[in-house]
Amino acid sequence: MKNLGKNLLLVILLFGTMSMKANTNSEDSEIKRSVTILKYTHVKEGNKITIKDIYGVVLYDEAIQTDGKYIKGFDLTTLPKGNYTFELDKGLEIQVKPFTVKAGKVEFLNGEGHTIYKPVIRKKNGLVFVSQLTFDEEVEIKILNNTNNILYAELVDTNIELRKIFDFSELPFNDYTVIIKTQNRRFINHITL
């Protein structure tokens, strides 16, 4: 009977210790967790929000459902230490907001946000028009045929805007790929002429 009493007391003490530890851990996690509010004032249905790591790996992806304001809270404290970005893809431009996670704290890098303008490619009567807003950047242009042979390649230094016209009227009717690389991004456009 003494052993049963001792075992019962031991079990009660063990459960009491575990429940105290569980309460302490949940309180600590509540204190350490914080929500980062992401807010944009002018969004449109179909715009896209992503969170990416430094290597460009998409960690979160959401298509915006309504026009107007976008406000959402994110718990980013669980991300590993490192550099990340929020990106708002608005069709012709991508707004980038970099942030850092250190020791469970999120810090936005003020003044580091920037906008990447996507190239615009259109075709008319056998001509392909390529334009893009750029600011003192190098832009690499490649045009490939349907067997991925490079038909054209150029590295262009631009001041404000890239403007190119390519004449495809002498080439056979086919599928082509226009690749624009700028600001460590590749924009791939498939066209049929």
C-alpha cells in the first residue's frame, strides 16, 4: 500500500510539473509571437502577393480577390534568420518590400523598397515591339526559336527606357520566345508569328 501511495504521489507531481511547464511555454510563445501587418491602399483583383526568401523561393502566394485596400497580418517570427521580401505584382510592375528576420523579430528595411517594371512585348504586322522602364540598368535580351536556338542576343545599358523593334516578317510562321533579364529577374514571353 505504501508503494501505491508513493507511485500515486509521483504521478501527481509529474503531471503538475508538466502542466506548469506547458503553461510557461505557451505564455512565452504568446509573448514572442508578433503579427506583421501588410497594407496596400490601391490593389486590384488579380494582383498577387508573395513572400520570397533571398533565393527567390516563394514561401507564400495569394491572389487578391477585390479592388481597393489590402490589409493582412502575418506571423513572420517563425521564419529562419535571414532576408526576405514581400512582393505585390500589379501586372506591369512589381513592388518589393524587403525585410529581415533576426532572433524572432521582423524588421523592415526602410528606404530599401523598390519597383521593378516588367517589359511590355507586343506584336503587329510581323514586328515585335519590346519596351521597359529602366533606371541605369543593364538589360539582357534574347530571342529564341521553337527549337531553343538563339536568334538574337544583346546586353543593353539603358538610362530611362528600353525600346526595341524586331522585324520577324522574313522569318517562318512559328513560335518564338523573348527573354528579358533585368534586376536579377527573368521575364519570359512566348509569341506566335
